[in-house]
Amino acid sequence: METHGKAPDGADTPDIVVIGMGNVLMQDEGIGVRAVEELEALYELPARVRLVDGGTTGMELFEPMRNADCLVVADAVNADRPPGALVRIANEEIRAFFQTKLSNHQLGLSDLLALLAFKGETPRHVAIIGMVPHSLQNRLGLSEPAAAALGDMVDLLVRELSLLGVEVRPRGEVRAGHWRRQAELEGAA
């Protein structure tokens, strides 16, 4: 899953990077990866939007984030809210976000944002779209409540892209993403 950010005519356009983070082998911990995969399955996005399956990587995400005009991260978050609650943290709120341990990938993401700032390559807009996980069992697939709320998380990603001026159109034919198919296979076994 990766769409690169050049317009069809080859012109440079604002580069928007959407990264799904999480460990898909630990149920709801993989919600970020699954949300970005679902976004790609349901919607056609312009070439200026790059989707990245960040998994549990850290510094490897520096290059996709580098010089991005806008960055949107989807992830599981630890927050003082009930499981399944959706959280949006953006721009000025990001610094406060990292003062508490909200994401299992906090260290890698905060380090990446600090490195981007140090190099003068901070995106003008950064948003984290997260969901408080229900279950972190060692298995593929989301818990039933997280799976039921996945569409709402994707809607938040679509809304964030719309705020950035991106026209998102539903696909004529919905695709099934790799991790969704794998979870369905595990569930059937």
C-alpha cells in the first residue's frame, strides 16, 4: 500500500502522507494499519496523497515523512477514554500529546517529528487519528467492537483529508485489503 505524491501531469503538489501504524498481530493494536488499508479499499485518492503501511517501524518512516506538506497518522492510542473512543490530536496539541503516553509508538513518532523539526522539514499540518483499543490479544483481526468502529475511524481520516482540500471519492468497486483478508482467513480457520 503506497501511492506516491506527484500529480498526473508530473507537477509538484502539496504532498500529504497518511501513515497507518500498529502491530496487526496484536488485534486492536493494528487499528491504524487497518484504517489506512480500509481508506485505500473504499476511496479513490488523488496522486498527491501517499498512503503508507507503517506497521511497527520507527526511523524507517523518516523518508516518507520528509518534506511532506501534511502528515496524518492513524494509530491505536492509550487515553483516559472508553475502548473504541476515537481521538483526534492535531498541530499545537501534538506537543501535549507526547507529554503523556498515548501511543504505543510514541517514542518512534515523537523522535521522527523532532528530527523533522531539527532538519527544518516539519509538515505544516500534523494530525493523529486514533482509537482506544478494546483488546490486545496475540491474534490477527480486530475485536468485534473495534471492527464495528473501523468505519468511523476511516470517516475521520476522510474528514481530515477534506480539511486539507483533498477530494475523496468512493470507489466503484470496493477492494479487500491484505490484512482484512488475512483476518478473515484466520477467523474461518
